[in-house]
Amino acid sequence: MSENKPVAFMNLGEAKAELKYLRAKIRRHDNLYYNLASPEISDSQYDELRMRLNAIEERFKELVTKTSPSKQVGAPIFGSHFRKITHKKPMLSLDNAFSKADIFKFMDKVSKFLRIDQATLELCGEQKIDGLSASIVYKDGEILYGATRGNGYLGEDVTGNLKTIADVPERIGLPGEIEIRGEVYMPTDSFMALNEERKLQAESLFVNPRNAAAGSIRQLDAAVTASRNLKFFAYYMDSFGNDLGIATQIDMLQLLQELEFSVAQYRLCRNVDEVMDYYEQMLMTRNELEYEIDGAVFKINSLKLQEDLGFVGRSPRHSIAFKFPAGEAKTDIIDIVVSVGRTGKITPIAIVSPVIVGGATVSKATLHNFEEISRKGIAIGDTVTISRSGDVIPKITSVVEKSGNCVPQSPTTCPSCGSTLEREGESIDLFCMNYHGCPSQFARYAAYFVSKHCFDIPGFGAKQIEEFIWEGRIKSVIDIFRLKEMDDHGAKLAQKPTWGEISANKLYAAIDSKRTITLPRFITSLAILGVGEITARLLADKFETIDNLMNATKVELRELDGLGKTTTEHICSYMSNPKNIEFVQDLLRYVTIIPYKRTETMDTTSMFYKKTVVFTGKLERTSRSQAKQIAASRGAIVTSSISSKTDFVIVGNDAGSKLGQAKMLGVTLLTEDEFLQHAK
């Protein structure tokens, strides 16, 4: 699978294989999101899947199919108890923007398609409600039917349930057939109350208000829907050819209000600066609203131009959704606990009163280390602000109100194994040094060991690892390669509930298929502090065998370009520990490292060849790991710290202290766009 490979470097076979994988994965998550109201991934993770799919299809246009998710809206309706309704016009999905540059690109495309001056374009900015799209058709003023969006062409008949919503007028003063489209949503306080009630009844909780609204509108009993306090914001209407006497999107929203529909906040925007101003205002005030919004939608204001623009694929050309970054929210700290990571790092975690942040319910947040707790004066009972970004663990950004309780002190022993905690070098972080005897470290390390970054054993994940550790089947990661051997002398894996002979043999075969491994992956699997995939490849290129690396001196390591002082210390510390040496030797009895010889496949003509490159800030057009791979393929030495030897710093959004360091040292700065342009 070429899942992490930059699209620019993929061949046709790799693209075809990954598209098959992505399409299946997206369809599964669409069904979970639209039909079952039980998503398994965050919106940002889903957006990444979509962007990856679009990027591959953009480069390999011959692989685009009519059934690709890029051409579909919503999800096919499976197992529904509701009658199906065909929409008179497709209910399309909007393309997303994540930066000001994306808005410029959108405006440029529109002006070029219409062949008009961009300066003449006006847009209507509207709140992007995090709800469920629905269509209501009136005939001669009476509700004829109402439907969910479904797959964009075919929806579910939820007429009775929509009629229970107070924001949906029973009658409107217009003749003929009129379609009203909008978002069904659940106010935040209603969502909290609903989950509290479900908790008391020992029922599963809804993840966020959007899923609660989706589950509520698809109830078979309309009385249940009526009890959920759903709301409706209208944003579109169609008279199917009859003149409504309106010319703009603003006119449409005003007419909807006259018909007694509720509409979300909106504003006329005459240029990109006004678009950004509206977006920033919505971003700053989102937490003051009684409902969830996850961005702002911008539509070409002229209805005539909207019609001229039409649509492409699954999206109209006349509109774009400008998504918000991670949100913030206030909550109270219930407790502070300590987590032990796979490298032994001790991380304090705040258990907080559940709160919605960025569209998801959050109940814990990282405190990073005890020095941060002391610096911010954080204590149990404090009211704090927390933020989250995509699938990253939420963090506490500030203390809003002090409780008066004492700030917790740093622990001196590991909460998992009782070992004395230590600091490595000048690090402010605490570590449990009992690498091979600490239960918490081992569970996390074993899951990492079998992950795609290391031995990549298919069908063997954290859940199975935890089960096997608890049962005593695995006491060292080496036991993974001895599972079948131990199975012959102990409790049979095939006899475990939900397993059986076929599943057990499948796992044994998967493990056997991974008994050979490349040197970079083997080094990565050791989980040495500071040694990830990029550094592991640097070490493999330098030393070529694991024996050479194990016997490397500190001087030899320091001579390696791209290896920082701290990481050098971590490698030396690991390689000098007798237990680690014994572990590597024992592991090599069960696995074979493929002979490694550095091959010169990089672009020696690139401006980045043999130059030291550092990335800082958030990248928009590619992930950090992909950008590093691109740089490495151009011969760059990618490092994480800036020094006088640094040649280029690639600057993304929200760049931190590294940007200031680079300016002080006079290092050449490049934007993400400039980097990608020069890396072509």
C-alpha cells in the first residue's frame, strides 16, 4: 500500500491500488456517518481521506469512475425503514477551503469560468451549520413531503418527523410546488441534556450534536423526534421555474424569513478581505452560539451566475465551505492522572467535565508535563479552556478560574511499575527507565511494534495486543514471533471466544510473513527516543547493518548530518544498556534483516541536494511526513532543530519559535508553495 507516498511519486499501479482502498474506506465511513449516525473518525481525518482521493484522481484522470466517492454525495441508504424519495434536483455536497489561499483559488476559478472580472463578484457568507441536510416540499402552501439528503439523489421520507420541528412552518403563503432546503440541528444544551438522560438509562451516548440530530430525525416514532428539541435553519428555495421575484442569495434568505423560516447569520461580502473578515468573526464567536457551526459557506450572490456556473462532479461551482480549525471550549478539571507512554515518558492528563470542542465530545486533555502544570498553576477543580486539532489529543490552553486547590506535585515513581522516575539530560520530561518491565510502556510499545511504521503485521492491532498481554500470551514483543510455538504448549488461541482455527491460522500466517524486515524499519521498531522513520533511514544509510549501529561511537553518531545532540544521546544510552543489547540479539533469532546498501536514488540536481532543511508550522497542501519525504527524495538532510548549519526553513501557518531563530541566523525562508514549486 502506497498510502503515505507523495502522489507526485506514485505510478499507475500504486494509484490504482490505493484508490481501491480509499474508495472502500470512504464508503464505509459515509455509511457510518450518514446512515448510522455513529462516525468512527473525526471530520478532519475524513477530509484527509477525501483530499488524498481527489489528489490521486486529479493526477490519474484515467482512473476516475462514475461510482467514485468524488462523484457521489452522502451515502447509499442501507437497511432503512423509511420510504425512498427522489429529489427533484440533486442535493450536492460543497467543496472545502481551509485557507485564504483556497478562497483566492475558488474566486479565480469562478471568474475564469464566467470570463468576468473577479472584482465584480459578490458573495453571500453564511454560517455552516453542523447538522443534517433536509428537503421539504410544499404544494399550494401545505407540506407535501420531507426527506433527508441520502445519497444526494435519493433520500428517506421523514415527513412526519420534520413536521414536529417548531422552525418548520405548517403552511407558507406561496402557490405551486416550492422546495425548501436547510439543516436540521440540535442545540448544544439539548444535546447535553439528552446524553445525561441516556447515561442514566445506560444507553449509548451520541458523539456530538450532529449525530444526535441525525439519529433523532430518523426515529420511527415521531413522538421521540418531537421530544428531542430539534431546530431547522433554511438556506435554499426553488419554485421549479416559477418566478419568485428574487435575484440574489441575500434576497432568497430574506424571502425565507418572510415565510417564517429561521435562517442562520449571513452577510454580503464584496471581496476576499470581507470574506476573511466574516470568517474570522464566525470563528471568534462560535462558542457563544447555542448551536454548533464548523465553518462558513460562501456562495456567489447572483442567482443567475449560480445557474451559469452549474456543478462539477459532486459539488456546485458557485459555493465553497470554509472549514474552521480546531475549536476551544471552557470546562472544569475533575481529576489529574498520569499516563506512561511507549518510550516511558510520563504525561499528566486532565480528566475534564465532558464538553463539545470542534464537533466532538472531549473528556480529557493533555497537560504535557508537570513543569507546565506548575507554570500555569493548574489544579483539580479549575475552570480551563481546552482546544483540539483533528485527531490530536486536546490540550489545556489557559486557566479561566482558579479553584483554590493545591497544584499537584511531580511524581517520583512510575504509577505502572513503581520504578524511580528520571530526567534524561536537560529534558524537563520525566521518564520511567524500566523499558522492558513496565506494563504500561510494554502495552503501548507492543502496539507500535506491530504497526505499519515497524513490522506492519496485518490484522494485529492494539486491541489484540492488550488481550494477549492480559492473558499472559505476550510478555515481550519477541513472544509475538513465538505465539504459534507457545500455543502448542498452552491455552489454544483457536479456543478463545470469537477466534477459531481459521482466525488463529490467519494471524500466524500474517506474523510469519513479517519475519523479514528492512533495516530502517527494524531501527524504527526499537522505539529509541527521537528516532522515527526519517532518522532511522539516516542511521541505516550511515551504518548499513544493525551490528555497526550497535557498536557506533558517540563521535561517529555526532558526525552524521541531521542527527541532533539530544537524539545522539538517546541512541548512545539505548545501545549501551545491556538489557537492550540482549533484547536486540534475542529478536534477531526470530527475524531477519534484509541486507541493506544505500542506493543513490535522489535528485542530485535539486536545490535541496545535501542541504539541511527544517519544517515549522502547519502545512496546508501536504502533510508534514509527506513533505519530509519529498525533501529527502531531493537529497535534503531533514532535521528538527535550527542551527547555523541550516540551509532552508520551510514555514507553514502558525510557525513558532523556530521562525524567530531562523530570522536571527539569517537562514533562507521558504513558504510551503515555494518549497513544493522548487521540489518539482
